[in-house]
Amino acid sequence: MSDRMPSVKLLRNVSMSPLNSTGLHSLNIQNESDDASSPLKLFKQAKHSMNQVYHDFDSVISEINAFFESAELKSSDVISYPEIQKIQSFKDKCEGLIKMISRDRMKCVFFGRTSNGKSSTINAMLHQKILPIGIGHTTNCFLQVEGSDLSEHDACFYIPGCDQPKKIKNLLNLGSALSKEKLDSSCLVRVLWPKEKCRLLKEDVVLVDSPGIDVSIDLDAWIDQNCLDADVFVLVVNAESTLTKTEKDFFHKVSEKLTQPNIFILNNRWDATAYEPETAEIVRDQHIERDKEFLCNELKVCDKNQANSRIYFVSAREVLLTRTQSNPQLPPGYQNRLLQFEWFEEEFEKCISMSAVKTKFDQPAQRGKQMASTLSTTLENCHQRAIQKKTLFENNLKNLIKKIQQTEQKLQDFTQDMKDKIHDVMEDVEKNIILILNEEIKRIHILIDEYEKPFHPDEEQLNWYKKELHEFVERKLRNKLSNRLNSALINSLNLTQEHIRKQVLELVESEENRKQVANIMPREDFFINYRIDCSNLCADFKEDISFHFSLGFTALMRRFSGNSELKNGTSHFFANSAMNIFKSDQTQTQSNLNTFQNNNQSDHLLILLQGFNLVANKSNVMLLAIGGIVWRGLGWKILAVTGGLYALCYLYERLMWTRKTQERVFKQQYADYASSKLKLIVGLTGQNAASQVQQELKMYLTQMFRYIDITKEDYFKEQKRYESDIKLLNQVLEESKLLKNKGRYLFNDFDKFIQEYLIIGENKQPIS
């Protein structure tokens, strides 16, 4: 075992000067009196100084990240994306280092297999049995012993998730693996113990006991949750055996996550050699050789000379008995083992105090210095590139504004031209539809005659007949309008849409959008829906197909009343029927004439009926006068003949009143009624069709305008991007000087810290 090293102290202290011109603190290192010169106090002073420098650095990083947040995409040439990422990564690194530096205690974690004596070692250092100890797996979770200002009577502990302190006497049950109340092995129980009971606790060193590393497979979680901030690790091994693979594997994991951790190896239970003195030295040398191999060659955390002060052979049980009992019965040679433990405590205190500053602050100081240098260089490059970029953006912005003004003027002219064009097309469509629809209305009698569904005067069948006739007329009119108008209309639409496409292509700049515009073709399935709703238009149509004698009293009264509507009945049909016998159809007329020529009786009867019809058309007054004269002049014989003729006329009309005749009367009445109603909607139909054409053209125009809007949006986005970039570049030019100067001051502060605390501190021997 190496000789003991003398106790040492450093007489140094760090205070912070007032703010300098950059808003950052500078370092001021002064010698203080002996009362503040302990190694652990030096650690506190260095921690405060380093913490302040990193807070300044974090503030500068926040300013830079906030400044470049919107510049990441807009000014890729001013500051590249990798540079931005690098600066942003400094923020996380800085926050992590601040958290690590800001701890006000140094931490030592004790590890080892179950029952190797970890808890006994800590109890021995505390000079009292605080942590649960015994045979087998006793420590159930992580137990962190930290100093407090409480008295021994008020000592307590806290379990995770509970703010209420628990009496220290309950710790033996709760923290023990033998207790019925179980805690998760990764839980950390904070034990508050009086500082005056241990000088390490008095200097804010915390001691952490752990469960056996052979009882859990989740070692990574242990390390991540409880070991990453440890300053010293104490591996407590069983001197009756040797280092196991489990113990080595655990510290290999620690070494992967921490750079060169400080590790002490306590070969506990060395009192077992008291009764085998002849083999003690051999076993000891074997342990030393294997421990050095593990520390120096496998973990590479120290050299062999340093390893001499990291390996000890102790009996924690004996030390605890010695410090808690008077005159305990101990095996032979316990004095040497007690002395070894005291050497361990002293060397442990020296190690954790002398190396704390370097362990804690060497790497953060070097990393901070490097980050500050990178920060200054990045900001300097950014400043130079910003000047060139700003000039380029200003020229591009002027050209873009001129292009936007030209596009707006062209768009106004195009919009007005399209309004006029669509208006002309609508007028032309409306005019043609009105003209053609009026022509078709005039020929509606012919159209209705083409309807050949069977006619029946029965009311139910007649309603069905009218419904079918409505649909027939509506369908025929639509077809005739479509056949006469669609070709010219589609041609007109195509010409207008082609004109729109050419105009839009002149306004769209993007090649991709121009291809999209060129590929937009008019709808091939477009057609005008002519809304001729005969079912509603003729819903009020009331046919009159009952028989009415043309020379009957009712018919004569109608003529006498002079009501033209009342005259439309069978008498009107009869007159037309008589004329239609000769005029309706040339073939039928010729056939009827041949029939009547072959039958003289029929000829005389027709002539007589026509005469009566002529008489019936005279005024009623004349009829009465003539009747009176005939009565007085000719007598009853003439009246009998006249009555016979009157009866013959009635009989003829009644015989001629067939279903075919009723159908003709119905169609005639329907044609007259439908014509009058259809004339009312001619203008509306034309306007409706024109609106459909307008809608189609507007839809097509809207599709085209979408690409014009995209072009305009691209222009405006580009304009805003230029303006934003120029504004950002102005900020860069204004602030980059200040930021890079702050970076230089930070660099100087880190460098001063390294010189005063790390380099000079290494060359000085602390004063006892």
C-alpha cells in the first residue's frame, strides 16, 4: 500500500466583478484568509464562477437563436443551416452544463454485490448505524445521505412522491429489502443526517447507498437516474472472493457514460484474514494485481501509481463497532484494518476535494471556450455575407415590384375584356333561344298531333294521358331547342374559352402552371338544361270534351250572351269539323269528297247543316224575328219540316261525337292553352339558358384565375420574402457586431477560468 499523502488546502477564492461593456461578468481571483481556504470551499468558489460564465453564455445563445430563428430558411446564404443547428445545439449543451455545475454538493455513490458491506461502510463513515445492514439482500433502493442542520433527534428521510418527512428510525424497515413495504429498486430515498456527525457531510458531500448490482438487470436505468452526476464511485467488494464479471460489467457501463470516473475499490471483510495470516499477503497481492488490472487496463481511469491510492483493505464492520461501541471484541490485527479505513477516508476526502474542480469544470470550461470561439467566428462570417446578400435582395426586389405592377394592369384589362365577352355571348344565346322557342310554339299544334298514346275520356285515364302529354311536349321542345342550338352554342363557348386560355397563358409565369393551364379543356358534357316545365305550366288546364249540340238552347244562349269563351264548345268544333272534312288532309279530303259525291243524300245533308250553322251564327234577334215570320207565313207544316231538320242535325252531331273527335277537341284545347302559357316563359327560358352559359364560362374563368392568383401569390410571397430577408439582414448587420463581441468576451472569461483554476491550481500544492 502506498504511503499516506499529507492533507492539503488551497488558499484561493473567486469573486465576480461588476458588469463589463458587453453585459457579461468578468472573473476576479483573490487570495483570502485561511478560514475560507479549504479545498471544498475552493470548489464552491469555482462552481459559482463557472456557473455565472455559463449563465452569460446561455443568455447570449438565447439572443442569437431568437435572432436567427426566422432566418433559417430565408437567409441560407447568410448563415447556413448546419451553422444554425450548431448554434442551436449550444443552447441544449449550455443548459445541461448549467444544471450539472449548479449542484451545491459533491456526490459519492457506493456500489457492489449484495452483502459486500456497502451500507456498513457508509454507516462507519457516519459514525452511527443509520442505513439497514445485515445478512443477505438488505438495501432495497437507493439511499442518499446528505448533510442537514437538523439535530440527531430530528433526523429524517423523504421517499419519492411524498413531501412529508419520516423519522429516521423507520428507515431500517423501509429501506431494507427484508421489509414488507417495498420500494422500486431505482427509487432514491433522501436521508437527512446532521452535518456535525461527519466532516464530509459538513462540506456538502452526499453519500449514496445502492442495492446489490446482482439483483437487478436494469443497470442502465440505475446509472441514468442516480449516477451520471456522481463525482466518486466506491466499489465495495468481498475480499473473501475476487472481482466478479457483474461488478466489472457495471463499471464498464459507467465508464461508457462518464469520462474517466473516479473509482475507489474497498476490499471489505478483510478481517477474515485475521485467522489465516500465512495467506493474507498472497491474497492481498492477488487482489491488488486484479484491481489494478481492472482500473488501469480495462477501465483506463488511472495509471498504476494512482491506483495505489485507490485500493484499500478494510473491515467496515470493525470500524462501525469501534466507532459505535466502547471496547468491542475484535479479531487480531484490527488496528491495521482501522488505520486502512482512516487512510481511505482521508484519501477519499482529498480526491473528492482536489479533483472536484478539475472533474467538474475542466471539460465544461474547455467546451465553453470552444463554443464561444465557434460563436464568434460564425457571427463574423454572417456579418460579411449579410452585406453582399442585402445588395442582391434590394436589386431583385425592385425588379419584382415592377413586374407585379405590370401583371396587375394586364389583369385589369383581361378582366374587363372577359366581362364584355361573356355579356355578348349571353345576349346572343338569349336572343337565339327566344327566337327559336317562339317558332316552336307556333308549331305546337303539329307537335301535339304527333302524340299517339291511346286516348280515353275516363277521368282517371285522362289524367294519366295529360301527364304523359305534358312530358311529351316538354321533351320534344327540349330536343328541338337542343338540336337547333347546341352545335352553334358549343362552338361559341369553345371560341370564348380558347380566348380565355390564351390570355391567361400570357399572365402565368411558372412553367409548371403554364402546362396546367394548357391542359385545362372545356367540359365535353356541358349542355343547356331548358327548363320547360309543362306539368306546372299546364297544371290548371281544364279540358271540355262533353257533347254540346251546336243549335241547342245552351249554345244559342252562349251566342246570345256574346261570350267568346262560351262559344268554344261542340258548335265550334262542329263548324271546324265540317270544314276539316274538306281541308284537313289532302288525301283524306279527296277520299271524303269522293264519298260524298257518291252519296247525294249526304251532300244535301251537309249543305243543310252548313246552312243551319250559318244561321246559328247570326244574331239571336234575327233568329227570333225570322221564326215569328215563318210561323205566321207558313204554319205548322214548315215548322214540322224545320223540326225534323233540327233533329237530323242533332242526330248527326251526336253520331259524329266519337273518341277520335274527343281526342281532337282535347288536343286543340291543350295546344291553345299550352301556347298561351309557353309564351309567358319565353323570356325567362332565354335568360335561364344565358345564365347557364354564363355560369359555365365563369367556372372555366375561375379555374384559369386560380393559376393567375397562384402567380400573384408567388410574386407577393417572393416580395415579402425579400422584404423580410432585407429586414433580417439589417438586424444582422446591426446586431452581429454586438453578438460577436459578446462571444469574444465569453471566450476570454472561459480562458481566464482555465488559467486561474485549472492550470495554476494544478501546479500549486495546497497548504495543510
